[in-house]
Amino acid sequence: MEVICMHRFDHVNSFYQFTEVLENMKWRIEKQLLKDRVELYRKNELFQQLRASFVSKKLTIWPLKEEEVITWMDTLLIMRRMVNLLFKKGIHGEKFKILMEYPLVFGNHMRTDYLVVYDRLIIVIEFGMFNQDEKRSEERYTKKLQDSITHRQVLANMINPSVIVVNYVLVYRPEYDRIYKRIYEENIEYNNREIYMLSQFITHHIKLQDEMLAMKQLELIQNYT
């Protein structure tokens, strides 16, 4: 039976190929308001593709806010950077799957931003962006963390307890001001650090899963001989 979500990528290669268009169009995480970015990019091919996919899947009873499409493009770019780091760590097996905009069954129409699925592991990833000061960023993180914990709990309540469900929140910063043609180098560095931490988190949990492989367990008990 097919798992319902906006997009499902059955290995990191397919995700990397899907998001290559962002590199080709030189997509930037802009400082401008989402509603203004919608007006500018509404006719963009990827924008229209994501919007059409979401609407056709009928993932929610609520009308789609086009500002969400812009955030999808931003977070796809961030996830692409993260996947690139996983490539470098040697994690690119077919067991690694990414689900985008997954509606939680019995979750009162809530959706997760992304699910990373590997063997008997599910990682719930939630994103948020802030344009304000550090205090506001802490509030933003706390709100997203609450959402992430709730999503994890709803999901964990419905699946076999042998499947591990963990959650992660990444709050990112704008990297470019389109009006003043300014690149925010400090924000790019900040985002890259946060993306690196996410890749480390995923790598850690994948290694924990791999430790449970039968052959790996046989290798481990050799330490006692």
C-alpha cells in the first residue's frame, strides 16, 4: 500500500536529482517577506509543480497558503545540502527514504515537514525560519520543538514499538537580500553549522540501526573471545 505524502523519495539519489533544479535556478533563501516572494516566483516551474502536487494529493482539509510553497523550496535546498553531507559520509543506500509533507494519520490534519526513514528508524524533521533577533529565534525554536514532539508522539502511538521514532528541529536564517543584493555570509555559516548538526544526528541514529544488524551483532560478540 502506498504511503500518502506530497513527495516520496526512495533513496537519497532520487532526492538529490529532484532538487537539482534548485541549483540550476540558483535558488536563495531570501530575507524578503514570503508573500512578496510568492508574487515574484508564482510562475516558477518548480513552484507550480509543488503546488499542483500538494493540491492533487488532497493532503489536508485546509486551503493551501502559497507562502508554504516558498518554504518548501527553501527547505528542499537545506535538505539537499544535508543529503550532500550524508553522501560524503558514505550514506546513500536504498534503505534511506525521505517523505515530504506527510499527513499524520489520526493527527487532526497535522503534517510533518519531512520524515527520514531508514530500516526501523523514523526521524521527524521540522523547519522554521527567523528574520528577527535572537530572542525571537528562541521562541521560534521552542514552538517548532513543541510541534515536532507532538508529531513524533502521534506517529509513535500508531506504529510497532520496535520502530524508533525521534525528532529534530532546524531553525534557519535568510541568506540573501534581493532588494539590496546583499549576501548574509554570517547566516550562511550559521545555516551550514545547523545543517551539519542535522547530518550528524541522522548519521548517529543510522549507525545505531546498523549496530542491530545480525552480522554486526556477530562481529560485536567477537570482542568477548
